[in-house]
Amino acid sequence: ENPEELLQLHEDEEIIEVIDLSDTEHTADDLADELEDVDVADAEHMNDDGGWETEDEMESEQDESELTFSKHTGSVFCVALDPVSNTLAVTGGEDDRAYVWTVCDGDVLFECTGHKDSVTCAAFSCDSSLVASGDMSGLIKVWRVESKEEIWSFEVGDLEWLEWHPCAPVLLAGTADGNMWMWKIPSGECKTFQGPNCQATSGKILPDGKRAVVGYEDGSLRLWDLKQGNTIYVIKGHEGHRGALTSMACSKDGSLVLSGSVDGHAKLISTSTGKVVFSFNNDIGEAKDLGSEEECHSVESVGFCNVLPLIAVGYLDGTLAIFDVNTQSLRHRCKHEVGIVHLQWEESSAVVSTGNLAGVVTLWDARSGVMMSEYRGHSAEILDFVLNREASAVVTAGGDHKAKVFCLQRPDR
């Protein structure tokens, strides 16, 4: 046959194959009988493509958590524990919901209703009697835990962060318009602190309760007097960061503040002088220039060790850097395969925990730089986590719509 004519035939006509089901050898009953002989116990190990899972794929489904909280229907963005008993957790999520629930069994105590955008901030007051929830649109609500009732609400601009005063029913918030707000709860008496015309991206109240340090999108920092309402120090320009602030921590005595930025630097600042004591970066000891790699070297989380003069800096490239405050030197560089989202030191030891984009919590001994243990269970990234006071448990918030409780088992406890 002429190949051109055959090609034209295929283009012009539909070719339909008709199968006569009456001629098939196996009836439905025969097929059912055959399936009874098939061992389907291993079907759970098949992947979505119908093939068998590899060992790595099966390991990713490993769940070492003691409890999973599954009420959220979107990513869980934030989690906090009540500071008095550590028995209650509050989580906020992409589903515009926040829940207060018991850590031991996951039972919901009450839901923080009425939000109209993703709940990105949630926290208990210093005496655990109140809980605040804030969504991205700027709607902030406060609830009395004992009565499970809403007692106060307020709407600001787009919300960046929310924090309770360490020893009074006073709530602070930072917003996208550069303002910091402070309210007495439940009276609602309000004071505003106007920063530069850019986002107030990060904030921390100092332990004395009289001052707060706020970082902004333009890389500047301001130390505020909360009573007088004025700035004590402004750190900007060459002394400040070259990009938006991402995180802040304060030493136990309040004498030092540690700031992290998308510029890849962590700055140690004296709260008494307002001067930058030292600027740490991930390339100390390697003589590299950040250059165009700034984005992947972004600092995501920082923290002070309470028992040794050490600080921890977590980077988006997966590096956990341990620095010595006294010598301003790099002690250890602990590598993760993926970016670090959050870190937290234990209250009374030199152990620091990290949560990363692979959904894993990792414990590190900061004295030796050795990884102590890993805890898996999330099928997506960890977006936030909090350790309890005894560091015997960690509560995580994940992009897989779940919050989980992991028991941290160690020989020395």
C-alpha cells in the first residue's frame, strides 16, 4: 500500500476496536475467586504509580510521634504551650482556625472562632489565663481559658507578630505598616509605636518588661521604652542589617539581643549601649563573600543558650551554626539536608533542637556539635515547634495540616 494513502486514512477515519465481552474466559465470579488467593497485606507499601515503594519512601512515612492533632484542614502555622502547666497547646492554621487543646490526649478545649484569614500568631499570657490568636488580616482576639469565652478583639493592619508581656496582661503586636501596638487586656487601653514606613517584621520584649526591640523590613532595629513610648536606640545603615529582619532572641539577663536577617547575618547587640557587639555569618572561617547567594543563606531562627555563652543561628541553606559569644568564634557547623525553619534551646542544658523543611525535629549537642537524635512523623515541612519546660516533649506544627507531640527520650533524663 501507498504509505501516504495509509497516513491519510488514519487522519480521516476513527479506528475503533470492538471487544466482545461474551467471549472472555473469565467471568466476574472467576475473577473474585482469583482475588481471594492474592495476599493484599503488602498493598499499603505500593506507591501511587502502582509500583513498590523504595525503602526511602517507606521511611518517609515513619511516624515516631506520641500524638497527632488533626483538626486543622490547612497548614498549621504556629504553636504555643501554656507557660504555667505546659499541658495546653494552641495552634493556628491556614484554615482560619485556632484551637486550644490538651497535649496529653489531643482533646479540643475550645476553638478560637471568628477569624477571617490564616491564623499565623497564637500565644498564652504569662499566667496561662488568657490566649491570643491573630490572623494575617490583622484581626486579634483574646480568650479567657477557664471560661472559654472571647473577652477582647481588635483589628490592626496586616499582622506580622504577636507577643505577650512576660509578667502582665499586656499584648504587643507588629504590623505591616511599621507600627508596634500595645494593649492592656481586657480594658483595651492602647499605645502605638511608629517605626519607619515599612513592615515591623520581628519583635521581642526584654526580660525587664520595660523595653522591646523591633526589627524592620529595611534592616533597621529600634529599642523602645514601653512606658514613655520613645525610641532609646536606633540601629540602621552600616550598623544595621542589609535586609528584612526574620527573627530575634534575648539573653536571659536582657543585656544582649540577637537578630537574624535575610542578609545572612546575625547581629549581637548590647541593650545598654545600642551598639553591635559582633556580626556573625555562615561563612566565618571559609573566607567567602555571600554575593548572589544571600537568599539561600537567610537566617531563619536564632537563640541564646542559658547555661553556656553560646548562640545558635539557623539558616535556610540547612546550616545550624553554634558561635561562642565570648570569643565571637564559630564552634560548630551542623548540617541539615534542607533548610531550618525554627530552633529552640533547652532551658537548662546545651542542647538545641531544630525543625526543618523535611518535617524532622533534630536534637544537637552544642558542646560537641554532634547530632543526638531525630524525630520523624510529618509528611511536609515543620513550620513551627515548641519544647516543653523539661525538654521531655516537643509540639510541632506542620504543612501537612497536622500538629504532633513527640516524646524526647534521652539517657541523661
